[in-house]
Amino acid sequence: MVRAGIQGGAEAFLAAFGQVFGPAEGAFAGRLRAADLQAYMALLQDRPGLDELLPHISAPCCLYAGEADDIYFQARAGSERISGAAFLWFPGLDHCQAFVRADLVLPLVLKFLRGD
């Protein structure tokens, strides 16, 4: 999606987004059109890991990933290095799907936040 937007502009990005998630409308579509695609691309680049910091995290943590996400195993392994962290996974979802499926994610995150 990001590469399509960089190559073809905001409307190409919006079209590619729509193919994955369905059409974006209104203010949300406006935010997508105004997105800094170069910044999004920078997020996709390799960067140093934080593995050495994970065992020192003492705050309650809840990590989640779709089971079809490329980073699923990395996220799960990271959660095991944080004392008391919860790891939630969603069968069949990839990275973007898990990000936008608030109907699936939020009930479990709220349960975590309540301490259930």
C-alpha cells in the first residue's frame, strides 16, 4: 500500500488501502490522503532490536498479533521475555487485519486492563 502511494500518489495509496480493508470514507479518507508515506516507509526498514530491554520491563504489558502476521513469532517470543506479559493472538489474521479488527482485539485488551 505504502509503495503504491509513493509511486502513484495519495489516491493510489487510498485505492490500495481500500483493496485490503475496504473503502475509507470521510475524515478517515482525508487522513489517509494526507499521510506521510515516506515516514510509513521508514517504519518498514530494519532497525535495531530491543531484546536486551525486554526483561527489564516491569509495567503490565499486553502484546498481540495475528497468527498470519510475519512478526507473530517475534511478538510471541518478545512477550515471553517480559515478566508477566500477556500475549493475545488471532487465528487467520495478518498484521493489518489484526490492527483494524477492534471488534476482536478490544474485548480482550479491556479484559487485560481490568485484570481479569
